[in-house]
Amino acid sequence: MKEKIIIKIFVAIFIVQILTIAFLVYGIKTVNNSIDDTNSKLDENFNSVGININSVNSRIDTVDSQISNFGSSVSSVQQDLSNAQSNLEKQINSIKAKTSADFSGIINDVLPSIVSIKTNAGQGTGFIITSNGYVITNAHVLEGASFANAITASQETKPLELIGYSNTRDLALLKLQGNFEKLDLADSTDIEVGEKVIAIGNPYGLSFSASEGIVSAIHRTTNEYEGNYIQTDAALNPGNSGGPLINTAGEVIGINNFKIEGENIGFALESNDIIGGVNEISQSKLGTDII
């Protein structure tokens, strides 16, 4: 009888353990399912946040682009206004020069690009043709010299380096260190007889001066030099050699070379011949055109 009771107790305990284990397994499975659901929801939330962040970043990029475009537009407008103001000032100066004897506006524009050239053998004039400091003058200005300095319109003295020269065109190319305002060379095929011009230079080593005249003739030639020459009645003095002959637009149409003694007749090498001669020198010495 006792044995049967013990067996029943053992069976009951075994059944209780099985039920307990089954309950625990069910509970663990339920917890795991809950954890999986939670992780899935978290992933969805993170993905949603990521999408929103990407959307916000995209909008920020769009706004940045619009701001950048707006800034570029403002800069462009400012540049256009600056160019328009500069062009208007040039047009006003040109109109003044064409309608009266007042070249003051043109002279003020070109003077910073003109230099007085001093050597141990003499003096003359030159002018800057590139913003990085290339200067041209007559080759005969440097004749017999062992060094040359440039005196700017602001009275600064700077050393000049000789790059090369052309005796056949009476041109010399020199170099100043630094950045400068340059003069533009006109197309000499557009020069007209009778148009007003000014010759700017440094006569006799004095301060800069300008003399007014007209173009008396074009495409003159000489037995001494190559190229075409402008004939002008603008007064040319010895120190004017190498200086620019300027039209009413402030452009260089020639470089002052020589005059006929006793007559008010001067000659300037035409701008297209200047360009050809300078680039021949620069190709030979530098391997490239500079204008």
C-alpha cells in the first residue's frame, strides 16, 4: 500500500515538473517574441528617423544651393554695375576728349601705366602692357646703357630687367616686378586720319607731360626701321621717345619714335606692329606671346 502511495507522489511530482518546464518554455518564447516585436518597431522608428534626417539634409542642401546661387547672382550684379560704371566713365571721358581740348579724364586713366625710364646714358619713356609688369619702350632709349630704372607716376623708383629688343622696329621689352595697371593696344587698322591723339612722355627728364594733336597720316614707312608709322603733329620731345600715342578711348595706337628736326612732325610705330614686334621678342626670349 505504501509503495503505491510513493509511486503516485513520484508521478505527481514528475507531472508538476513537466508542467513547470512547459510553462517556462512558453514564457521564454513569449518574451522572445515580445523582444523581436520591440526590435522590429525600434528598427522601423530608426529607419523613419533616418529618412527624416535625409529629408532635412536634402532640404538644407537645397537651401545652401539657393543661398550660393543668390550670392553668385549678387556678385554678378555688382560686377555688372562696376563694369557699367567703368564703361560709363570711359565713355564720358571719350566724349569730353572728342568735343573739346580737355584730355584730363583720359590722362588720369592712363598715367598710372606710364613710366619714366632712367639709365646711366639717358632717359626716355615707357608704358606697361601687361598686368604682371612687362614694359615697352624704344630700343634707342637704352642705347649705351648698362642699367635702367623705372620711375612710376607715383614717383617710385623700380629696377627694370631687359628681356630683349628689336633694332629693326626700335622696340625694347623690359620687366618690372609686381602687379600694375596696363594699357590696352588698339587695332591700328581702325585709325583714321584727322582723329585726335595725345602723346605722353617725360621730356628732358622732367615730370610727365602730354601734348595734343591729330593723326596727319597713317601707314607711313621709313628706310631706317621696319613697320608702319603714324604721322602726327602732336609735339614730340626727346624724352617722349618710347611713350604711348593715345586715342580718345584711352587706347594705345602707337609708340612715339622720332620727329623731323625743325618741323612739328612726329612719327609713332602703329599698334599692330608693336604687338607683332613685342611677341617676336617674347617668343624668342620667353617662348610665348605676351600680348
